[in-house]
Amino acid sequence: MENMYVFYEGKIILESEVHISVRCKGFNYGLGCFEGIRAYWDETEKQLYVFRLREHYERLLQSCKVLYINIPYTVEELCQATIELLKKNNLQTTTYIRPVAFKGSNHVAPTLLDDDNRIVIYCQPMGNFTGKDELRAAFTSWERLGDNMLPPRTKPTAAYLNSALASLEVVSKGYDEALFLTRNGHVCEGPGENVFMVRNGKIITPPPSDNILEGITRDTVMRLARQELGIEVIERSITRTELYAADEVFFSGTAMEVVAVVEVDDRKIGNGHQGPVCRKLKELFFQVATSKIKAYSDFCTPVY
Ligand code: PMP
């Protein structure tokens, strides 16, 4: 990817021209936060649509505020920089966009009280993240971080070590993805995605107070379920065995999109295959992401 363009220090430059010190605090201490955004390529229209671009940068700036990373750009400027970056890379395929805001200082103290705040935005083509349509998940023994530890709401770079430890544990045992519990034993989320269950015709998902990232795909799924499928969606705490007993379980996330979880801790969910609610939501999600449903065309920013 060295010959791709990135946005760095206010300019679009070649990735190979970015020089960040080994002493940089963002690297040494994980003093940063990030976003993951997708742009969907529509082959018939020959158009690339960025999905909920504004909302991602609103979330990034909210994270920056909480973490004392003062990025000198507005949401509008970051949206514009992203569009220009995608054009400059001439991307004509579904793409993942990664803005990272971080402390750039080389000073050895792990303090947030300095004013070397930087942002880099890079992108890369990305199709189906796991290459699978049905996942086998297992609960990890690592606990999800709390709001008073490393606030999950802010998508902090450092929190992904918690995610990586969870993935290491379950993937090395042959599962596709991990599930976290909170300290209170509530179902939380996956390492990089939110979780939903379907029970008795209702969709239930953990609330923000259970230390989840308030996912933008999660929000999209909740709206589509309510508005397009007329299904009641409830945000409330879920226990582990309730998930085992669910009719359907599925994940949502920018990279993961909407994908069925067909097994949890070696228990089949429903009949062990993608269920009808997940299938319908997934279909709707892809239609919305490529601007096929007028009511949601605001979610899609065309690049070309
Ligand atoms: N939880 C975590 C921990 C994540 O990293 C992500 C991916 N950003 C999500 C949930 C899903 O959020 P979104 O739908 O906004 O991508």
C-alpha cells in the first residue's frame, strides 16, 4: 500500500512520505483514537458511496474531545479530505477508510497535556471481512474495558489490545470471533462489532451502559428493523445464557457489516444457520449502503 495516497498534516501525500518517529506517543502508549468507515462501490452506477461519513467524523471528534486530542479540523473539512483522498487514489471498489487521531509528540511522558495533535487518514480496498457468512463465536475470559478504564465509547487505539487478546484466545481454539462480557457478566460486544439477538420476535441489543461502542452500523440496523421490518428493538442488558437460548444472534460493524452468529460456546443458535431476521437486515443494509433506498440516501455520500 506504500504507493497509495494518505491525508497527513493537512495534505494528501504518498504513504511512503509519512515519517512518524519511533518515539511518538501515539505509538508508544496508544494515545490516540480512530474510526473505521466504508465506502461502497456500485458497479451499475459506477459510483463510490461513503456510508454515514458525517456520523463517523462526529464520533471521532467526540472521542478526541474526551481524550484531549485537539484535531484542528471540522467535521466538514474531514469529510472533504476523505472524498479528495478517495478520488486521488482513484478507488473503484468497496473500500475501508481509517482515520487515526493521535498524540505525535516524542516526549517520553505519557501525558495528554501537549499540543502535538495529528490525524492521518488512509484507505484500502476491503470486501467481506471474514470471508464467511456464518460465524462461530465464543466468550473470551478477558473482560471488556469499562468507561472508567479506557472508555469504549471513544474507540481508543489502546483498547484494541483488549480486543486482540480476546481474539487470540478464541481464534487459537478454532472459533471465528470472540464475545466479551462486562465485569457485571452482561453480554457486551465482539472485538470490533456490536451484537444483537432475536428472541420471541423481538430484537435485543446491549445498551451503551454495558460498555459498548455505540456503533453506527448498530444504529443503522436498529432503524431498519424498526422502520422497514416493523420489528421491536430493545436496548437492555443480556446475560450469557440468554444468548445461548436466542433464536438468532448476529454482529454488526463497519468492517464486519451484518453477519450471522450461528454458534455460541458450542451451542447452536436456532437451527445453526443464518436466520430470517438477520438475512433481511443484511439485504436491506447493502441496499441502503449503495443508495438504493431513497429514504436513506442521506446516509450515502457520492465520491465521483
Ligand atoms: N464495537 C467495537 C469495539 C468496534 O471496534 C466497532 C467497529 N468500529 C463496533 C463496535 C461497530 O461500530 P461501527 O458500526 O460504528 O463500525
